[in-house]
Amino acid sequence: MTYITRRTMLVGLSSLIFPWLCRAESAPLKIGLIGAGQVGSTLAKFWVDAGYHVMLSARSLDEAQQQAAQLGSLASAGTPEQASAFGDVVVLAVPYRAIPALGKQLSGVVKGKILLDPSNFYPSRDGAIAATAAHDGAGITTQHYFPGARVVRGFNSIDMSVLRTEAHRHPPLLAVPIAGDDPSAVGIVANLVRAAGFDPVITGDLASSIAFQPGGPGFEVKTDATRLKAVLARK
Ligand SMILES: NC(=O)c1ccc[n+]([C@@H]2O[C@H](COP(=O)([O-])OP(=O)(O)OC[C@H]3O[C@@H](n4cnc5c(N)ncnc54)[C@H](OP(=O)(O)O)[C@@H]3O)[C@@H](O)[C@H]2O)c1
């Protein structure tokens, strides 16, 4: 066996056990989170537990600092601009009404980066943008506000209280649907889903994420990958 073959096997094996090693020999993937509430803090904990570096942010630096302090040395806190600059993957864990302003504020920083969007829209909370997201799809709407970002939808379809309980459960794992137009970005997010303790189900391009947004057949479906695919196929 040549050196290259052994090394390739080792990297492949390691990436199964420690997904962040998929970036192989360079620095491990870093994750910046915009929002340090239920979603931001839950996802940050999953990934810190899996060995990733995260930076939490919110308009209130205090909230981000408190959450980061609970997560230990792999977590830090900053402003949304700092978290966006820090992350190879940036997560939009905010009420949907914040998306247009965050687009103006951060789209220059996240251009070319993976932008994971777990946010949902509710007319009573989010106002007029909720109607646009319901009609065009939240994925397409978010992409509009973040041109050039590699938007992936995911982690929006299941309540965080369920994810916290079900992460790394006895197989079959809980399925988490994801979708995006950039296959390599979707692949990296799929690894983040696995690292968090779930089974990724890729529904297709960004437009396909409408199937698991509020009102879609895959929204709030808490099951394994086989059953989730069956639900989505019946739509
Ligand atoms: N909770 C769930 O189980 C769940 C599950 C799936 C999807 N979602 C969706 O995920 C999103 C986040 O939900 P959540 O439950 O985490 O909400 P949350 O607990 O209310 O937290 C929202 C976070 O966003 C920050 N934020 C709000 N506007 C901001 C802005 N303009 N710039 C930067 N940060 C901002 C808030 O802090 P500041 O106000 O200090 O900025 C807070 O840290 C929502 O769209 C929700 O519908 C929630």
C-alpha cells in the first residue's frame, strides 16, 4: 500500500468519525451564528460537542456572551459582523423579519460563504416578508437578500426542544431535511447535520426547501430518513 493510499484512507476514516476533519489538513471549519436564542444556542452546543469552533452573536452582546460562556473554550461571542467574518459557515438563527436588514448589513461579508438558514416566517411575528417567503419559498427569498452567498436551508423544520432530546439517538437517527443550489455547500452542511447527531435528507435545490418550510409536507415531520423521504415523495 502506498503512502498516498494509506493517507487517503486515514482522511476518509477520520472524516466519518470527526466530520470537521473533512476540510482535511487545513484549519477546521468555523461556524458563526447570527442569533443566540433557542436555535443559535442549540446548534452551537451540538457543534461544540462535536469539536467545532463557534462564534455566537446577537444585537445584544450580553446574550451572546452568556451563551458562549456556557459552551466552553470552543465558543466565543461577537457582533453579527464579527461572527460573519469568523465563520466558514454562517447561520441565520433569527426571526425572518430580520433577514432584509441583515442582508444589507452582512451580505458583503458572507459573499461566497455557506449561509445556513434555519429561520422560519410567521405573518403574526414577521410581517409582510412572511407572505413573500410563503409564496416564493424562504430559501429563494433569503438568497435574494444575500446575493453571492451559498445559501442552504436546514434545521428549520423541527422544534429545538425535539432536536435537543433526539440528537444522537439510537438508530434510525432523526432525519433533518436540507436543500441548496451549491452541491459542495450542501455536502458540508450535511456533515454538520451528521455531527449534530441527525441523518441529513437532501431534498434538492434551494427551491425544493419549500417542501419543509411552514405549510410544506415535510414541516414538523419527526421521523427517520426513509419515512421522511416517503412523506416528501407524496407531496
Ligand atoms: N425555536 C425553535 O424551536 C425553532 C425551530 C426551527 C426554526 N426556528 C426559527 O429560527 C429562528 C430563530 O428562532 P429562535 O427560537 O432561536 O428565536 P429566539 O430564541 O427569539 O432568538 C432569536 C435571536 O436572534 C437575535 N436577533 C434578532 N434580530 C436580530 C438582528 N437583526 N440581528 C442579529 N440578531 C438578531 C436575538 O437577539 P437580539 O434581539 O439581541 O438581537 C436572539 O438572539 C426563527 O426564525 C424561528 O422561527 C425556531
